[in-house]
Amino acid sequence: MKSTGIVRKTDHLGRIVLPKELRTSLDIATKDPLEIFTERNRIILRKFKPKKECVITGETSDDNYVFCDGKVILSEEGIRILLEELE
């Protein structure tokens, strides 16, 4: 785990603000959902990514195709775009 050197206090509701530089470098936009995990005495935040989200179009659907043991998920539109790029 890499230390950022950033320290933040919680407010009276238990909230913290993630610095803009950190949000930018991790591609976290306003209102993006974050998953919260705990590990021993640590709190881990990770940008939530739906399990069947197309890696090209971002479309989320149960009809998306899963390849490479779940590492690549493509919608029909994503497959079309990929095939055009490969030609």
C-alpha cells in the first residue's frame, strides 16, 4: 500500500473529503459510487464497478458477454466497435 501523506479529519457526521488530486488520479467523479471494505484496522475505499459493465461502452447489462474468465466484458455495441477497430 502506498502512502499519500494526506491526513484528513472526519466532520461531526463522520464524513471525510477526498482531495481533488486523489480523485482525479483514481478517476473518481462526483457521485461515483465507492465500495467500502475493512481489513483488520483499515478502511479501504474502491470505486464500485458493476460486474457486467462493458469495458468499451460502459453499458451495464446481464446480456453482456463475458470473456477470459470474467476479465473482459463486452456489450454487443462494444463488440461491434472492437471489430471495427481491428479491421
